[in-house]
Amino acid sequence: MNQRPAINYPLQFAFLLGLMGVFIVLTAFLVPFIGSLMLHTPFMQVTSQLNRPENTDVSRFLNTLASLLVFLLPALLLARLVSKQPFAYLGFNTVVSAKQVVWVLLIMFAGIMLSGALGELNEKIPLPARWYARAKALEDEYKASMMSLANMKTRADYILSLIVLAAAPAMFEEILFRGGFQQVFIGWTNNKWLGIIITSILFSAFHFSYFGFLPRFALGLILGLIFLYSKNIWLNIFLHFLNNAFVVTQLYLASRMGRSLEKTMDESVPVWWGIVALGLLVIFFRSFKKETKLVLTAHQQQIYSSPENIHS
């Protein structure tokens, strides 16, 4: 029987969202302040200076700091509030098998195919002219920010970009959305699928990209199922990192070959690839779920058979 939480789920959601709001406001002042000190630039000119190629390293550092404050800290504080074992609550455990990792790799590749197809489909959804212009402006701002952060001229730049644009967002976002929001919404709605869907919508919306909404929503669903079955946030971070690293690697290779980074970011795949990807995902998830059940069962048996749990 599931025990009722000491703090009800609506309050957990309000607490998590409120903390994010507080840290967003804090970040809006703290990041430019630190940037002005590092760049020796007036506070009001920091944003424009961060888009300059020579300030890429500072921009990467401040972007990572902002993600840590807005995504990581609220989830950690919520976990500390609702659980005596906050890291276990968020899914930090070492119960994993090599087969699980292989299935996650295959799921990731199928997910990339699906995301590409959904990106093409997203472009075809009509919008009123005014809404389209606003969505396009936000997308252009996002691309400009990404291309500034993804300014990679050397292998060292590439490795640093993998850390800043792939590893850090993967960890911070998974801890917040899967470790935090998903558990709250599943408990609140008492429905696993509904909780995952709501979390995936929120996950995609937080990226403020209309043209990338469907691909990120699909990624959110995939990551949500990984966490639901495995209860292991490391597998989520691993898949999310690989997804981000794929994009960073594309941009790095494009820059080395002299290709347009903007065109590389706009690349998509035929919509029918999505149908193939869905079929593969069903197959891969069945195998992943089966392997995960075996791993968790073996772990439970190991716990119950340990000497400290055997009573004479």
C-alpha cells in the first residue's frame, strides 16, 4: 500500500515551481553581475558581449551556472523536503546492467529518428501570421544563443561544449523534470501515463521553442518511460547526454567542414521515418522493461538474502 506523502502533491508542485521562480529572478541579476566582473563590462552590456566569439568561454560558464541554479537546486530542495533520503528519491542508485545500457543506446538512436521526423511535422503545422512571427523570432534568438555557445574551433572547444551543452543540461534537466516534476505529477494524478505526458509538455515548453516542441515532447516521453521503468536517474542522464552530444557533434563536424551551422541545426528527416522509429521504440522498450525487471528483482533478492536481513 502506498503511503500518503507528508506534503500533498499540489503543494509539492507549488513549492517546486515557486523555487524555480525565485532562482530565475536571482539568476537574472546574478549572472549579468558575475558577467560584468569577468568581462569588465557595464552590467547592461553583458548580454550583448556574451554573444561575441571571444567571450564564448564566459558565456558557457554563465549558462551552466544559470542551469544549475534554476534546474538543479529546486529539485534538490524539494527532495530534501519530502524525503529523508533525497538522492535516493531523485533516482540516484547504482542498480544497472550492461544490457540496460545497450537498450538505452538503441532507444536513443530510434528517438533521434523520431525527433527528426517530428521536427519536419512541426514545421508543417499552420500558425496565424502574428503567432508565427513571434515563434520565429524566439527560434532565431535560441539559434543565435546556441551558435554562440557552440563556437568550436578546436578539439578542446568540442570537449568543453560537450560538458556545457550536453552533460550539464542532461544532468540538471533530468533531476528537475524526471526526478522532480514527473514524480509529483504521477502522484498528483495517480496515473503514470498522465504524469509523464504532463511532465513532457512542461519539459518541452520550458525550452521556449515552438518549432522544436514536438521533438522535445517526444524526447520527454522517452525519458519519462526510462525513469518510470528503471527508477535510475543515471540512465536518464546518459540518454539525454547522448541526445545532446549528437547535436553538438553535428555542429562541430559542420564547423570543421565549413558548413553552415544554422543549416545544420535546421536539418530534419522525412516524416515516414517517424513511423519506423515508433515501431523500433516499442520493440526496444519491451526489451528494456524486461531487462530492468530482472535487474530490480535480482537486486531485491540480494538485499533480502544478505546476512543482516536473515533472522534465526
